[in-house]
Amino acid sequence: MIDISGLISTIINNQVNIPLLYVIYEFLLKIPVIGSIVSFLLSILPIFDVPIIRLLIGFVLWKPIWVLLLVPGFATLGTMLLILPWLERKLVGRMQWRVGPREIAPRTRGSIQLLADSLRFLCQEVIIHKEAHRLYFLQFPFLYFLPVLLPLLFINAGAPGAPLVPIESPYALQIMIGLISLMPVFIMGCGWAANNRFAFIGTVREAFMYFAYEIPFILVILAMIVLYGTSNTVDVISATNQGSWWNWGIVLNPLAALTFFIATVMATARLPFEIPEADQELAFGPFIEYSGIAFGLAYVMAYEKMYVLSAIMTMLFFGGGSGPYIPILTPLLGDVMSGIWFVIKTLIILLVMVNLRGVYSRYRIDQALSIGWGTMFIFGIVAVLWSLVLGGIL
């Protein structure tokens, strides 16, 4: 049997601390007209059973639900999916002396371009050619969402002493590695189900890339587990912020941070590692036969993977949600402030990754494999050894 009273007590005792809400409430009560309306509503609320309403509000403000819905959860993810392609096009356009997209709503500088693209994807017909494996062709783009979204359950966006994580687990980093390792499986499934020669070539390239970056990626995560002495994301943030920024992972083990960043670029097939897609040869690689909403899912999935992996990098190497104390904002925003710092750091990593598109040309598959199996693999081993030495010293 479920202990309802214990569950309610857990929810009530683990609320997000946002003093600004109380300040706004007291301010509204002081406004003559609005204050009287608020007072009237509070006077009639007992008719509608206030305990239930309080429980609903408490459930929304319960830390795991708050984090899952807002930071670094679905609301922040959705916002990133809307603004990141626009930022990418604008930044790369400026680097190449272009203005970037502005045909859709020119007064907004084309900022709703992705919204227009989304409407187009939703209204397009999903075409399934006769040679495709129909059932798997339709399933894989939607199944692809699960392993990409699930790591958000274990990412800690909080500061020391104030964790913001939906699920706390002593094996959080290992679980995230397992979920991230499933991502290429569904990409290869999409290419196989399409039953197209160009999709198949992109799928084979994806498989080669997967094995090239996966081992260095796991070695880097292992290096950070050894360095922090834990794989619990709450304890990782606490270990990261024992002093100040000089205890961040990027300072303690910069080689691991560099390897993780390169592995992230390879895992998301971003330039200069856009090898599974390669517009000139394969158009859209494993997803070349997809259209409509299925193509839209494949399109935004790369940005979703970028956000999730950048959030993990923020947590491991940049102190998570820790940031400088701002006298006015920090006391008012409370736990939300650490979430804001977390999003800012993650966005900076994303913008650096986006700018690579305008800086580097695409590597050949043999060059990428040489980097993965050669340089990155050596970097990963050295990072583990350095963590062992540093862990023994500290």
C-alpha cells in the first residue's frame, strides 16, 4: 500500500524556495483594486476545498516536478529548441557576412523561423515509400525521444546544499552513460528501416563514429567519477564547489573537459563531424527518406542531444548551478537563481558548439576515426590517470 500521508509530507517538506513569490503576493495585496479581488478570492476558496488546491500548488512547487518541468527540464528544453537554430543561423550568418534568416516576420529578425518550420512539418504528409520497413520506419523517430529525454531525470542543476535534481541516485552517472549509449542505436534503426542506399551509408558512418567516440566518452566520465569519488550528481556538485571556480572539473582535469566536448560534437554529428549526414553526398543521411513530423523530430533531435550533453558538461566541469552572489536577485529568486546560472553556462557551451559550423570544414570519415581511436582515446586514458593522481593527492 502507498503511504499517502507520507507522500504528502515529502512533497510539502521539499518545496522550491522562491521568496519572490511571497514578495509579489504581498505587493498585490497592497494595490487597492487587485488587493480586494485577491482577498475576496481567498475568502471564497474554502468552498472549493482549499486543502486540495494547496496540494496541487505544492505538487507543482515540489522540487523534482519543478526541475523536471522547468530547469533543466522540458520548458528550458523547448525554449532551447526554439531559439538555438535561430541563434545558429544568425551567428554563422554574421561570421560569413550574411544576415541570416529574416524572411519570416522581418521585424523580429526571423526569430520565429523555427515556429514556421514546425508548422510546416506538422502539416506535411509523412510519406512511406514501398521499400521501407513500414512499422519500424514509423516507430524509430518517436522511440528516439526516450533515451534523449531520460538523462534529464538525473541532471543536478542546483548549487551545493540546494540540489535541483528530479531523481537522486548513487549510480546517476552510470545510468546517464547507458541512456546516452542508446541514442545511436535508434539512429541506425532509422537508417536501416528506410531501406535506402544513402540512408544505409549514413547509418554505417554513424556506427563507425559511435564506436570512435563512445570509448573516450566513457573514459572521461570514469575520470570524473574517480576525481569526485562519487557518481551521485548531488555529491558531484558538492565536491565541485568545495572552494570556488578553481574546484570546477575543467580546472582540475582540463583534458577530460576537452575530450568530453569533442565527444559531444561527434555524438551530435555537428560540424566538423557532420559525417553521417554530409549534405553534399548523403543529403540527410539516415533520415533522408523521412518527411513531415518524422523529419521534424529527426531535425530537432540533434539540438536536443546538444542540450542534454551540454547540460551534463555544465554539471561535471563548470560547477552546475553555482554562480556569483547578486545582492538583489539571489535573495529574491532563491533556488531559481542556481537554475538561471545553470542555463547560462549551458547556453554558452551550446553557442561555442554552434560556432564550430562557421569555423571548421567537415572531416573525412577516416580523419574522424583517427581522432576518435587515436587522439581522443589517448586523452581519455591520460585523463583517468590524472584523476587517479589528483584524487590521491586531494
